[in-house]
Amino acid sequence: MVTTLRLEPRTWTWRGYQLNYVVQGQGQPLVLLHGFGASVGHWRKNIPVLAAHYRVYALDWLGFGASAKPPLDYSLDLWEAQLLDFIAEFVPEPVVLMGNSIGALIALMASAHAPAGRIRGTALLNCAGGLTHRPEELPLLARPVMAAFQFGLRLPGVGAFLFNRVRSPRNIRNTLRQVYGNREAVTDELVDLLYQPSSDSGAARVFINVITAPAGIPPETLLPQVNHPVLVLWGETDPWTPIQRGATFSQYHPNLTFIPLPQTGHCPHDERPEVVHSHLLPWLRDL
């Protein structure tokens, strides 16, 4: 049985915006970084277990969760700056970063760019290849479709209309059932966790801005710049970031552990937290 806890939010003012974060436990610091459309609540099954051994932080990216949603040009670089400033302000000791999807990619960016000695380990769960799809990574027939979709999102009224369709609880549930290998983890609690922040003022603008943003730096470029151990956990049935990509990561980093997770999709920490913990905790102890 998975133990969850009620997270007590804290507020951090960054560049004039109110950002949400939580902290639990004592010991060496571990920072958890959520993926697109999620929030600190997506780690609700993990924080109690990890906080028994570590000082665990989790933060909502600017534009997501309970953080402010201003009309900005959102990018991986913006969130990397948020993460590095958060660590500088709240976590003076060397830290371990763990992220899922775009959270994993941002963790990898910070790991490559942080001052020497600030990051002692990085755990990637189904690391995104970019904030958005690169045209060259799509099948030829899909490229004009994606370009047309991104163009349409920028048209007045169109983006907000599509966002309201995408964010309906029914569509959120259907999407989760497609990307979660463990469908039993798709609960009313999870659907509500993703739906509620989408009702905030500015959420539609954030969605449109992110979907039409540049893809950013690929993980294959970042991994050779990282000088500490890396753990990669990857759900084998992920349709968004196929495991075949993650399986190549070892060739870009000499101290990387890659572990496939059967019958698991895009969000292993929420789908099969016990399995994730069984691999993560021994790796953390050995750092």
C-alpha cells in the first residue's frame, strides 16, 4: 500500500512572482521536479518514503501547479534559472535532483550548468527529449500536422478553445490512460490534481506558450557535460518518450545506470512508486 501525505505549501517570491514549493524530512537534500501540466502533488506517493531518509524539496514550475501563471515566454531556460536560484537560496549543500519528463530534462540542464560540486547526483524518470517535438524527430507526414497545430494555437480564440477541450476531466483521464502503463494509478484524485490548476487565470496562455515554444537542448547534448552519477529509470510502455531513446543514454555518460521498468508508462513515480523506490534508494545510498 502506498502512503501519501497532505503537502503543506510554502511560498517563494522569484523575480516578483509567487511560486509554490514544499519541503519534508531531514538529511541530505533531494529536489523533485515535475513534468508538463503536473505539480508538487504528483510526488505525493514519493515524498513520505523519501523524506524518511532525506530532506525532500518539490517545487511547482512558474506557470504550473499553485505557482503564478504570468504571460511570459516560457522555456526550459526560464525553468532552469528558477531551479538554480531555488537551490542557491534554500539548499546550500550539494543536492540530488530527480525529475520526470520535462522536469528530468531541466534537472539535466541544471546538472550540466551548475557550479562544480553543487549537484551530487541526478535521477531521470522518462526524460523528455525537448519541451516540444523537434520537426526532424517526427515522421515526415507528422511534421506539417504539428506545424499547423502550433500555428493554429496562436490564432485569437483558437488556442483557448483547444485548451478548454484538452483540460476537461474526461480528456485528462483519457490521456492518462494512454500514457500510464499502470491504469489502476489513474484515479479521481490524480485527474483532479491535474485539472484544478488548469482553471487558474492565465493557465490557457501558459499552455499555448509552452506548446509553441522552442524544443531546447536535447539530453544527448547535455549528458557529456555532467560530471556526477546519473540514474535513468524508464517505463517500457511510454508512448511519448519511447524507451529506445533512453536506452542510448549510456553511450553519452560513463557513470550512468539505466533501468527499464516493465508495464510502466510515462510517469513511473506515480504509476509504480514502490518499484521506483526499490531502485532509487539503493542508488542514493551509494552516492
